[in-house]
Amino acid sequence: MKKIIIFGSDGEIGNFLSNNLVDTYDVVKASRNAGNPNYIDFSNRDSIKNFIKKNIDDKIYGIVNCYGIQKPINNFLDSNFEDWERNIIINFQNYSFFLHSLLNQNLPEFRKIVNFSGGGATGPRKGFSAYAISKISLYKLTEILAEELRSYKIDINIIAPGVIKSKMTKEIIDRGSDFDEEYLNALNVYKNGGNSKDNILSLCRLLLSRKSNGLSGKLISAQWDNFQEFNVDSLKNDYDLFNLRRIDNKFFTKKKDIQ
């Protein structure tokens, strides 16, 4: 069985994927839970180095990064900047440090990286600037590394999981009813469970499989994109589909002129 590492394995999505991918992969469940033997703290580079030394070897095939982080939930000007910056450090800056360290080892079996996006990454979301910016930075890193790693036959993609019942949902509720629509939406998700995690699992399986070889740099929605019918050979050479692009007749050359 191919060895994969799932980061954030004690979170809602990470735990679900860890428990359901063990039938196909040798899963290393990594998290910042102090009781986890595969402990890693992405706010601490020494912790990252120790994790790499202990867990990265020639058998590693892929990684799935499910880490979230969200607070502060507040307007940018009203946020504590150290709390705000923590999202950037964990979701982007030190995760980039991890990837840099990992990829420079030239691991012979390493082929797949699956990252997770989050709410606010593809559109403005008031009160979530720290989280959204950390995730959009991760998206852009994913897109650029897809080009740089193509010759190494390493695929890197990012999943938009949709809204699910999780600790992050509870954080929005705890933020208070004055948060208007976000608060009401979070209450609804907590009551009804949100989107299905089965779609997330199916998409993750696809992106880890040989079937998706060559498909890289894509932002794919687990809830809205019909990924079950993807023509990988067609998509992998189209650099504008399933990415964030400005679309208009003047600047986006792929769009047909309006007659």
C-alpha cells in the first residue's frame, strides 16, 4: 500500500478521510494534538523539521493537507494582528516551508499533493480576511507549483470542500448573533449537517489515484463540480479551466467574441 500523510487528522475532514482511506493507503495520521505520535505544529519550524525527520522516507507517495485555522472572525481593522497573522503562518508560510523541505529530498515515489481551500478564498467574505487570505495564498502556491513540478511528475491540486458541520462552524456561532447572515448560516449547518463529506472523499480518492496523473494546479469543488465525469487527458492541458481567472472579451483570450 502506498504511504500518504494526512495533516489535520483530528479535524472533521481530516478524521473522515483518515478513517476512509486506510482501505487503499498506508495512512499516517498527523495533527497538532499533543497525544498524537505523529505530532506536528505548523506554527513551529522545529516541529516541522522533527516531523520530516521521523516520517518522511522513500516510501512516501502523497500528502493531504486538511488544516484549517479561522479566528479571528472580525473586520480587519478590529482584529488582533498576531491572531490574524497566525492563519498566514500556519496555512501558508510554514506549510510552504514544509513543502520546500519535503520536495528538496527528491523522493522517488512521491507523486501527489492535495490541499484544501476554504470559505472566502474565491470571493470577498467580510470578517474572514485572515482565513481567506491564507487560503487564497495556498491556492496560488498550488497553481504555481503545478507548473514547476510538472517535469517531476508530481501533481498538486486544491479542493474546495463546501460547508460542513465542524469546529469552524461552531466558532462562527460562538462569535454571536450580531454576525448576521454568517451566524444564521452556521446555525443552519449545525442543525442540518451541511454538505456531504462523501463527495470530498470521492474527489480526494480521484486526486490521489493514477487516474488523475497529469491533472495539476486545479481548484475543484467537491460539491459543485461534476468531477466524476472529468476527462483528465483533456483537462490537464487546459490551464484556464478550474482556476481563478478574470473573464472578459478584452483580456481573456479564450472567451469567444460576442456576435
